[in-house]
Amino acid sequence: MKAAVFRQHGGPEVIEIADVPSPEVTPGQVLIAVRAAAMNHLDLWARRGLPGLNLEFPHIGGSDIAGLVEDTGEGVQRLDPGTRVLVNPSLWCGTCAWCQKGEESLCASYRIIGEHLRGGFAEYVAVPAANVHPLPDDLSFAEAAAVPLVYQTAWRGLIARGGLEKGETVLVTGASGGVSTAAIQIAKHVGATVFAVTSGPAKAGRVRDLGADHVIDRLESDFSKEIWKLTEKRGVDVAFDSVGEAVWPDILRVLARDGRLVTYGATTGAKGQVEIRLAFWKQLRIIGSTMSSVSEFNKVTSLVFQKKLRPVVDVVWPLERAREAHERLEAGDQFGKIVLEP
């Protein structure tokens, strides 16, 4: 089968289109004919190499997968060939102490399709049947591929971990990214006021169209000063951030008393500075979050299927442009999700 692979860590130049063996379906698995798979920053980190991440080369990325059931392994009964499906990229052991704590806890050996094992940037992928969900006919494959990783990450971070409630205020940084576009919609869905930071007038306009109440162009002004003025020196209740090191000092300054910084990424660096006196005086909380539980995934995807949240697709390209997709995401030129079609 045709796949976008890399055989060593490095820049976008290591991405190539190659012929590789099709996966064999095993008991409890589903073989999916991929119709669309979306990019995430996770694909960039896996390609560059992460401490402790030992990949089997050639590696196939792609955590967000939508397609058709091609075949099923022994013991799989509920999915017929030809069924339109969406894949939850989260993998759980089901037996560790964290799994036993309940459905809201994350597995101690949690893994992600497309990161820890081969993903969907290929014509076919084999995944556990438990991760496969029927897809409504009125949601395109490209739109569906824009859903799994970003919406579950945004839902868990804002709602389960951040505790965002109706009437509160939230700052969303990097507002043109996939998780951020999902977060803006989720925040508005629960009745929060959204302050969003992005770059350039074109992106600012699209962020506003998603429902953000206040949009700040970081190229034109200091977002921390703008938020301080807009909130009449109160600050925001929640900050939802993946930018990391470059913005943490400013975020902590604009958090209101008892404010929560929810961090789910570190695109500008992993060493965030904390003014300790500010943290204890304002009773601030720093909360880590990533991906979601099964029930959280089901909750947020049901809202997408009900059209209460809408996936944001940047471009849809053929799989042959995978290297270019890595370059576009790395440069930050996208708005929403970059989708590849085999």
C-alpha cells in the first residue's frame, strides 16, 4: 500500500511516499480503508524525535483517521464492511491501577495511534475495534478527520480539568490551531466569554467568526495588556495554552484571582517561568491536561455529530503532499486542520 513514512528523525525532508506492506487484521481489530487523515503537532514531534519515544521504522504518522471498514478480525461483530467510521486514537491497557480508578482517569501506559504505533497516513490502517465509531452520513471524511484528537483534548482541558463554567472568562492562545479552534467553540457552547490570541488580520477574522468575543492580534499589540484593559484589571478565569515558554509569564499576569492555567502543549519551549509570589498571592492553579477519557471523547464527538460544534478544515491535500503538510504546520500557516487523502 501507499503511505507517507519517515525512516529516521529529522525535518520535513525525511517524509517520503513509499510502498509498504498492508497491515494484517488480527483478532479484535478492524482494517480501515483510510479516506482522510489529519495532521497534528504531535506528528511534528514524532518526526523530530521525543525523549523516550522509540519508533519502529519506517514510521507512519496520523492520529486522526476516518474511512471505511475493509475487514474485521475474529470476534468483531458490530462493524460491517463498508461502514463509514471515525477512529479514537487513544489506546488503553484496561488493567493498570489508573484504568481501574474509573473512566475519567488516563491509563498509566497510555499510547496514541500515529505516535507510539503506525497511524493513518496510508491507504489502510488496522486498529482495535473498541476505537472505531460509526460516522454519520452528513459528515464528510475530511471533516471527520478534523475531529478526534483536537476535540477530545479541548474538551478534557477546558471542562474536565479546567472546570470552565457558564459566565466565566477564558483565554485561548494560538487560536488558529486545531485544538484552539475546537476550544473556542466548546467554551462558547458552555456559555463562557472567550478572549483569543492569534496573528494577522485574516486569522483574526476567522477566529471571530468561530465565536470568540475578543480577538487580539499579537503582531499588533501585547495581549496581556489588552486583556487587562478589556477585563478592567480583573483578568480571566481560565487560560488554555499550548504555546508554552514564550507566553507563560504574560498568561500568569492576566489570570484572575483563583485563576487556572491549563497547559496541553509547549510549541515554543518546555521551560515555563512562574512568578511564585504571583502564583500564591492570586491563588493560581497550573493544571496539566492531554487527550481524554473514553467518555469525554464520546461526549464531545456527539456534539459534533449533532452539529453543535463544527470541525475546522484548513486544506485538503492528497497524501503525496505529506511533506508539504508538515512544512505548512511547522510554519504555522494553517487555520484549523490540514487533512490528507490517500
